[in-house]
Amino acid sequence: QQQVKQSPQSLIVQKGGISIINCAYENTAFDYFPWYQQFPGKGPALLIAIRPDVSEKKEGRFTISFNKSAKQFSLHIMDSQPGDSATYFCAARGTTSYGKLTFGQGTILTVHP
Amino acid sequence: GAGVSQSPSNKVTEKGKDVELRCDPISGHTALYWYRQSLGQGLEFLIYFQGNSAPDKSGLPSDRFSAERTGGSVSTLTIQRTQQEDSAVYLCASSPGQGETEQFFGPGTRLTVL
């Protein structure tokens, strides 16, 4: 059972554009929603995260929007740069499973110069 | 400081052989996780260790998979009688403690079963 659905699978954006990746979840017991960035040959690294008590969190060019009622959250990358080209994963953690992150299937982002 | 390290970086094995994958977490981190990343897929949780508590093995796909963590530090993931569907990148992560949110990932071990 896939509990976190991510779209699109791939995304091509021009430099300076906005990249938007969406995720939807099913488990209402999730209480922590991180986004990870992964470059080829590397492990994922935490990019930004949000808890369900806020609707938006911004860090530099990266923003998470969170809609608790719709059980959806999204990552927005403003002024996308070629260096942002990577695979992005959304994830969620349940209140009763401190260790387990449930990941989306990933989005391959390509930013053209 | 040193991050999470994993060895080997690549492993090619024949179907039916056993393999061991190693993870060295960040020093002082009490929580350790194993995930599997298949081609084109997200990360799949396998197992979680926290201090001296019993591990959460709920993600292990079959009894051919096992893991241990010695001395609260290094962990070994063992896959017995490997199958072609076991081919994937196996990722290890650690975090400072239970409830700590950020998990720090190693570079992974790419396992290929011929």
C-alpha cells in the first residue's frame, strides 16, 4: 500500500522558472513531512520539512505548502537553477513510528540553462 | 565531521549467494535505519534500530533479510540466498535519537544480483 503519492515523475523547467512537485498522503497520523534532495551517486539529503500545524514554510528559494484538509503538500522551487537538477522525494512520518519515513516515488527535476 | 559511510559501494553477486552490507553511522547517533531504493522507485523502509531497544523489523520483505547492530554503532544488513529482485541500492541513515527528525543518509551500496 503506497501511502504517499508523488507527482510528476519527471519535470523539466527553464532556468529562472518555478518548479512545483506535489504529494498526497492517506494516513492522518502523519505528523512530519520532509522533502529530500538526491544527486546521482549520493544519498538523499534533507532539504526542508514542515509539520501540519502550519500551512507554509519557506527557506530561501524553497517553499513547502501544506493543505491538511486535502492531505496534500507541495514543494515550490523559485528561480530554479541548473544546480537544482536532482531527484526530489517527499516523505511522511507517523506519530507512532519515530523511525519510519514513508517516501513518495520521487521526481526527477531537470533545469535547463 | 564524518558522515554516514557504507561499504562496499558496489556489490555484484550471483543468485543464491549471501551478501553482507555494512553501515557506519555518524558518531553519537543512536538511531539507525536501512532503506532500499529500487530503480525508479522511492525509498522503502526496511529496519530501524534505536539504542538498546528491540529493532523495528516491520519493513523487511522476507526472512532472507536480517540486520544487526553491534555495540550501538556499526550495522550489518545480511541478505541470504539472494534473488534478482533484491537488486537495488541499499541506503543507511542515522539520526541523533528517537524522535529526532532529520535522518542523515550514506551514499548507499548498489547491489546487483546476476
